[in-house]
Amino acid sequence: TSPSPVKAQDLTSQTRTKRLVYEWTGGTGYGAARRSSRVLADERARQVVEDSLILPPPDLVASRRRVSPRFAGQLSPLGEGSKKLPQALIIGVKKGGTRALLEFLRVHPDIRAVGAEPHFFDRNYDNGLEWYRELMPKTLEGQITMEKTPSYFVTREAPARISAMSRDTKLIVVVRDPVTRAISDYTQTLSKKPDIPSFESLTFKNRTTGLIDTSWSAIQIGIYAKHLDNWLQYFPMDQILFVSGERLISDPAGELGRVQDFLGLKRIITDKHFYFNQTKGFPCLKKAEGSSKPHCLGKTKGRTHPNIDPEVVQRLRDFYRPFNMKFYQMTGRFFGWDD
Ligand SMILES: Nc1ncnc2c1ncn2[C@@H]1O[C@H](COP(=O)(O)OS(=O)(=O)O)[C@@H](OP(=O)(O)O)[C@H]1O
């Protein structure tokens, strides 16, 4: 089959992204002031990032699939309404707090969301938009359809594909301190594969020189500024909202206020909807969507992290600092990860 227009567009984007990434890694001046061997090592690492950031093409599913029951969304009253493509997406980041945000947003009567992660714009794109639309819950006039798939944020093709669906799609990214995010990511993998090497050994290409292995996805995902560059080729900044993963825990109502404003919704989700569950150690909902009972997220959310060698944590903090600074500059928000 001949390539679709979207794929041709993707290729142009790849070239453009590479050029841009090159320009800003060379031109920001971050690190130029203190050119220690560590900084030089970081520069080398950034070069590696530039080459490896373009993630491998997704494992596209060729055949049209039947919609699985686990995708079944919420029903509108009396099952009325129609299925629409999402107008807003939570695109990342993995382990940022994306499930908490979606569960909290579902409390809003004007939001209808798919529970499972459709992975349409990365793994299932070849299934086509109709397949995607079928996954969505029915909505009434004025309601917003949403889904969350955290891997979109680091998928090279995702911005062009989402823009091809609708240039007006609103994008939400929950970001979290990249060092804690990496440890959280590792903790999740460890829970499934207990025999993997230690976090410390996976972090470095060479522990003696301190060269960080930026090809390890746990590290690469946290280079937010670089991934964001790719999105900015297709979407203006005011169409992307950044939610602080830390604030989502310390002040969920505050962050939900910002999200409701961004989506053009009345601020219905407020402080009254949350309580802090001491046992869970996280905010929970007093009443989940469609229920009268309190609801905390499940056991896979809020895992205990292993202790990581403090020197390795410090090395990672040093590595991420210039990328974080760039990210604060781009988004106009200070996330406070480098205090
Ligand atoms: N209210 C509430 N309850 C439980 N957990 C919360 C909450 N708010 C944010 N978080 C944080 O969400 C982290 C998991 O992020 P994601 O849901 O984005 O993970 S995933 O990418 O979908 O696997 C998860 O990471 P870990 O603590 O490392 O497990 C939590 O820290």
C-alpha cells in the first residue's frame, strides 16, 4: 500500500524535530557556564538522546479489531447520545498521575471518559478512526469525550496523528519530578519482573565515568522539554495544559480547578470532593463517579519505591536540571523539582 498523507507528514516532522532538538541542545547555553567533565558527559548524553529520542515505530495492528468490553465507557442517562471522537486527551506522562487525574475528572457531569488506555495514536493507529470512535462512551450535546494514554507524550508520530484527527484537540500532560518518575517507572517494571538489574546499574552506561544511559526509557521519558518540542510543531502552547503531579497529590482541587478552566467547564469538582486517606497516603474521592462510596485508586497506584543510592539520585538531578529549566521556560510554570 502507498503511504498515507499522515505518514508523509510524519516524516517531515521527524526531520524538523531533529533539527530543532539539535538547535536547542546546542544553543541554550545551559551547562556552558560550568563546563566540568560531568557537564561534558551530559552533553554527550544529550547528543545520544537526540539520536535515540525518536522512538521506534509503534507495533501497528494491521487488522480491524472488535471493541473489547473492557473499553466500555460510562453510559449517558438512558443510553442516549452518540459516540464522538475525543475533544481532549491526557497524553502523559507515564507515572505522572494520569489515572488519578482521569478518575477525578470523571466526577464532572460534562466529562465522559474511556476507562482503559486505547493506545490508538501509538499502537492501534492502523485500526482507523472509526475503530477509535467505537471505543468512546456515548455523550450528549455539550459533554466532553476524553481518554488517557500516557505513552502518547513520547510517541514521535502522535502529534501529527492527533492534529490530523482535529487541530482543536485539547492536550493535558501531568508532569512529575523526572527523577521520582523514573524510580516509579522502575518500581512498576520490578513488580512485574523481580529479576531485573538494580536501578543504579540501569541508570549508567558507564558507572565510572558517570555517563547516564539515556536510551533507557525510564530516563528518556523525563526529558520533558525535548518531547514537548515535538508537540509544538503541531499544537500551540495554549492548547496544552501542564498539570503538576506533585500538586495533584497536595492540592487536587486546585489542579482540577485549572483543568476545568482549560476545558471550558464550570468548576464543579472542588475541595468538597476529596479527602486525604491516611492509610493510602493519597487524596481519594468522597464519592466516585456513579457511586455513593468513597474511592481511592488501586494498589498499583502509590507503590512503595525501593531505596536508591543517594549519589545516583544526585547524579540524575544534575542530569535533568538543564532540561527542567528549559521546560519551565517553555511552559511558563515553575514546577520546583530542582530546589
Ligand atoms: N490520588 C492518588 N492516588 C494514588 N496515586 C496517585 C494519586 N495522585 C497521584 N498519584 C500518583 O500516580 C502515580 C501513577 O501514575 P499514572 O497513573 O500516570 O501511572 S501509569 O502511567 O498510568 O501507570 C503513582 O505513582 P507511584 O507512587 O510511584 O505508584 C502516584 O504517586
